[in-house]
Amino acid sequence: MPGRVHVVDDDESFRTAIERRLKLAGYEVATYASALELLESALDHRRPGCILLDVRIPGLSGPDLQARLIASGSTLPIIFLTGYADTPTTVRAIKAGAEDFLTKPISSEQLIDAIERALAGQQAARAQRSRLEIFRTHLATLTQRERQVFNLIVRGRINKQIAYELGTTERTVKAHRHQVMEKMQVHSLAELVSIAERLGMLDTNEH
């Protein structure tokens, strides 16, 4: 899986060795001697890629850089790679969303496996965000009444109940229901409920 790997480490010989190993594996590589260098670079978060990040680097530490990137909205997965692993730092990094926490020295196979997992996770997350945007676009096409019908359908109301709650007829509800299914581009109630859950519109305990 192609991608750009950003290596942040203050050890020049390590950066050189890692860059050589990753380029041989087919990756594009960018190296940085400090967190500040990475922050000042023009990171393209739209491209497939990940960050290999040392824990102990001059100035801003690895975990602090991780926090800064998350706050800025970065979606690049982070793999920590350090010679000074300790439990509190590891737990902090993983809880903050680090993809992995590896200890130097590391084999090329272990490193490539970690990068592949990070890139696969990034691709899956992007696909999920793309699907959510499509769902939101479809939802925006519903009229106010269709949106009301949608909300009641996914909460398990049958047509008769919806008609009573909205003060209309079952025939009208059926027409709205048909429009909702068409506009949301689904074929079953289960699909509609799944969309509502993904969009955070439905408490999973409601049905």
C-alpha cells in the first residue's frame, strides 16, 4: 500500500537508516529532526501516509506533538518508535489514538507491518467519513415532514402510529415513507436504522 511516511527523530543516523529501509520498501519518505520541523512543513493530510514519531525529541516531545496534531485536526496515523519506552508514556499515547508503540531496535518486517496496518486503518476511516458525508447529503434532501417520518420510522413506529403522532393519514405516511427510502437510497428498515445510528441520530438502546 503506497504512502508517505514522515519520520520525526533527532538521531540523524537513525533517520538516514529508516529512510533507506522505507524507500526500498516503496514508500515516499520525509524526515524531520524535531517536532517543530514537522509542524512548519506543509503536511498534506489528504494523501495516504503516517508519522513515525520518537518520544524523546528536543523541544516539543513526541506525545506533545501528537496532542498538537490532534488539536489541529490532523488525521495522519501516528506510530511511536522509541528506545525509551515506559508504561505511562505508552498508555498516554495509545489512549490519545496512537496506532502503535514500538521499541527500538526494530526489524524491517515489524516496521513495515506496523505502517501497513496504520495505512489500512487510515483508508478505512476515510471511507467511513466519505459514507457519512453521503448519508448527510441524502438526509438534507428530505422535507421537514419527511424528516419527521424518518425519525419515527427508525424508532420503530408503524405507519398507523406515525399517522396518529403527526395528525395525518396512513396513506400520506406511506407516501412520505416511500420518499424517505428513495431519497436515502435504501431498501430496508434495517439500512435506514443503521444510517441513523451512524449519524448519531439514534440511541442504540432505542430499538
